[in-house]
Amino acid sequence: MKRLSFSNVMLWAGLAFIYLPMVILVIYSFNGSRLVTVWGGWSVKWYVGLLDNTQLMSAVARSLEIALYTAISAVILGTLAAFVLTRITHFKGRTLFGGLVTAPLVMPEVITGLSLLLLFVLMAQLFGWPAQRGLSTIWIAHTTFCSAYVAVVVSSRLRELDMSIEEAAMDLGARPWKVFFLITVPMIAPSLAAGAMMSFALSLDDLVLASFVSGPGSTTLPMEIFSAVRLGVKPEINAVASLILLAVSFATFLAWFFSQRAEEKRKKALQQAMDETTGKATSLQAEKA
């Protein structure tokens, strides 16, 4: 019998530590009892009851809307910042600009949220906007926070690109904006997708920033769950969390499936090109002989 090594034991222990609570959460979402600590048999009534819980479902829809807008705006701003940091190497204040871009990564969210709150209050006093804090202020706060992550991911990809392709396109007469959209963007598309998914997840999960910059009628899902958990875990929360886990797992599976198909197509195309090259070399040798 093959003995388990220390690395395998630690691997399985780590996986159990991460995923076992999620499995327990999904199981208890089918608990028929209203008390979380008491098992009352299998039931799906909490999933059905979500349709009548307008407050919780409104928070879910609100969080998804903010996360979608945040992902789009963070990718745009983060990509522009990454392009400036990697392609414009010499300009005054470059070090300061790089520090400002990456500052949200190391700054505590409490400080960031308090700073944004004071900013919005001052803007409301000076310009009359925002009249009240809500979805727009949460979106701005999340975009400020997530753009730093996108900038780091995209800049690492831009540094690995071969600039000779872009230079060749510009030598052939292509304008810089056309080179960027037709050559650079397709080559950094995986990093853009990764930044968008990261921003979506961070926005959907954020509690601290949203607590500072939210207002009446703009409660997000983390805020709703946090306020409800303080009074005790409700079965509806387990059901919502299980549905989110299902959606994330399904999206992850689709990303893996399409990436595998793309990799297989790339390998087939590479093998076909190698076969054609070998066939041509063989035919040339035969002709010479």
C-alpha cells in the first residue's frame, strides 16, 4: 500500500479547510428547520422563499449591477494606467503616479472608505453632487479600489509583449490608436478578462467601502448579510450563498472549458503547420535527389 507523503496530506488538509465549510453551507441551505443548528430534514422551501424576500433579492440585484459597472470601468481605467506605466517610461511624476495607482492595494479599506466619504460630503457642499450617497458613490469607490488590481495584472502582461509587432504595424502606416485596439488589446485580452473577473468578485464581496459610501436604499448584498448575521444566520442567507457558489462554479467551469478548447485548437494548428513544413522539406529533398 502506497504511503501518503507529507505534501499530499497537507494538500488534502488545505483543500478540506477551504472547501469543507462551503459544502456544509450548501447542505444546511436544504435544512427544513428555521434554526441553523437543528437539522429538520431536507427541504427546498428556503430557495422558494427567496422569491418572496424582496429585500434580499433587491440587494442581490443591486450588488450584481454595481459589480458589472465596476468591472467595466476598472478595466478601462486600469488598462490606461498600465499602458502609461509600461509604455511611457520617462515623464515628470512617474514615480508619484505609480505610487498613486498602487496605493489602494496596501492602504486599509477603512482609511479609503473614510477618505471617500469625506470627499463626497465636500463635493456635495461645493457642487451639490452627489445629493445623496447611493449606487453611484459605491460604484466610484469600488472602481477606485479595483482599478489598482487591474493595473497590476495588465502591466505585467504588457511588459511581456514583443513591441516589435506594434512597431512594425506603425511602420506600415497604422495609427497608434489602431495599433492599440487591433494588436495590443487582442494580445492582452486574457489579462483584461482576468482583471474584469477579479474586479467583479472584489466589488461583489466588498463590505467596508460600501458601508462608508452607501445611503438609504442602496444596501448591497454583503451589507444585508452582515446586518442579518448579527441577529443570527437565517436559512435564506444560506440559500443565497449556495446560489452564488453555484454561479461561480459554473462560470469557472465555462472558463476552463473554453480555454481548453482554445488550447487544443492552438496545438492542432501548430501540429498541422509543423506537418506541412516537414512535408515541404521532404518533397524538396526528394526533388533534389
